[in-house]
Amino acid sequence: MEKMLHVSSSPHVRDGVTTPVLMYDVIIAMLPAAAFGVYHFGFHALLVLLVTTAACVLSEYIYERLMGKPVTIKDGSAVITGMILALNMPPEIPLWIPVLGGVFAIIVVKQLYGGLGQNFMNPALAARCFLLISFAGRMSSFTLDGVTAATPLALMRSGEGADLTALFLGTIPGTIGEVSKLALLIGAAYLLIRRVITIRIPGTYILTFAVFMFLFGGMDLSYTLAQVLAGGLIFGAFFMATDYVTSPITAKGQILYGVFLGILTGVFRLWGGSPEGVSYAIILGNVVVPLIEKVTYPKAFGKEGK
């Protein structure tokens, strides 16, 4: 009897990687972009980061205490939501607007659907879209050195050119976290090295978008590269489209998801009402993820087809 096999239910493969470990890796990866944003835009950008993150963490803590649920603020997910939302804010935005967005992200999009792992769209992006609709003027007003200025995407839509070096380094107006592609790529490299994400979604997303913009944007290589470097494409591709909860789990599904996001972003940028389109593309992508998984999920081995 002592030599009998002990059979237990799955999972049988265990790993030391936990949700907090993954979350804090993402936080670390966003620090270069956050640090550059504060350096580039000044003290108010730091306030936006701190206040928005605090609003998200406090919203989660208060809601879970009131509902008698286990408090989960230590897993880092609320911090990530706050950071992503803050990094998507204009640098001079009044603080009450991202605070409102943080409460909306945590309470309405995350907790009311059951908490981490149950939300059907990215909470930070949903909150940003909510703020873009509710406060369009303030959310589309960008300053640099105290002077209101148009973003490179807006300038390109009006027919002007863009400085590729400035776009890469980040010496341009824009949201706090999207301007420096160098800082974002440093963070992306960290996530890839740590195997928190794979290149499948961001690589497919960016490549599809580049091909789409080249074909339908005049077949101008310089313009295509400027479109890739401008706006929130790099930030969205590596830090938002790869969200575990709201992206496909199958390899084929992730590729299809990236293609969908790339085409949709291109459509929004070329023919939409706003020169940007990353946030809306990813939100719509989140909505169709169940369908993508349905058509790409592999059949069980040995199961007969109809």
C-alpha cells in the first residue's frame, strides 16, 4: 500500500512565476518611459503618475474592503493600471481627470466584472477612452516647455513632415509615456528577456500597421517609419496589447489579433476623426478576442471532426 501511486488533479506542472512577479516585472519595464516623461515634461507629470496610481490602488482597496473580498492590492495589478493610465495622459492634465479615470478603471471595468482575470477589456485603456469621450478638449491638449503644441501625428495629418530622431528620442509633445521610443524599447526588451511577453503580438501588430500605412499612406517609407514612431503605437503594442487577461492565449490567435490591431489602427489614423487610434483599436480588439480564440483554439487530440 505504501508504494501506491498518488494521483492528484491538474495542474501537474508548477512554476515559481506568480502573478505578483509578472506584475512587478511590467512595472519595472515601464520605469524608463515614466522617468523620461517626468524629466521631459516636469513636476506635474510626476504628480499625474503618483496621483493616478494612488487612485487606482485606493479604489481597489476600498471596494474590496466594502464588499468583504480579499484585498489584492499587493499583486501589483492596480499599480500597473494606474501607471498605464497616467502614462497615457497629457502632461498638464488637471489631476482630477486621471483620478476619475482611475476610479472608473478599477471599479467599473475591473471589480464589477469580478476582479483580476475577469475583465473583458484592459481597464486602463477603457478608462482612457472614457476620458477621451468625456473630456475631449483637455485630453487632446499637449504642452511642451509650457507652450501648447501639436503632436507629430497631428502635424503629419495636416501635411507636414516629422523629425525621426526627435520621434525616437522623445523630444516632442505627446502623452507622458509615449514620447520616447528609446525608453519604451528598453522596457520592452526587459519584458522579452524576462519572458513576460513574446514578440508575437507586438511584432505582428507593428509589422501589419507598417505594411498597411505603406500601402495606403502613399508608399512613402519615411512617412511609414514616422507613423510607427509617432503616437502610442510602440507603447500600446508592448505594454497594452499584450495584457494576459484581454489578449488571446493561442499562438495563431495572437497573430490574428496583432493583424487585426494593425489594420484597425491604420484605418483610424488614415481616415478616422482623430490622428491617433491605438487605444480604440486595442479596446475593439479586446472585444473580439473570444471570437478569435473560438476559431483558433486547437481541437483535442483524437477528437473526430464533424
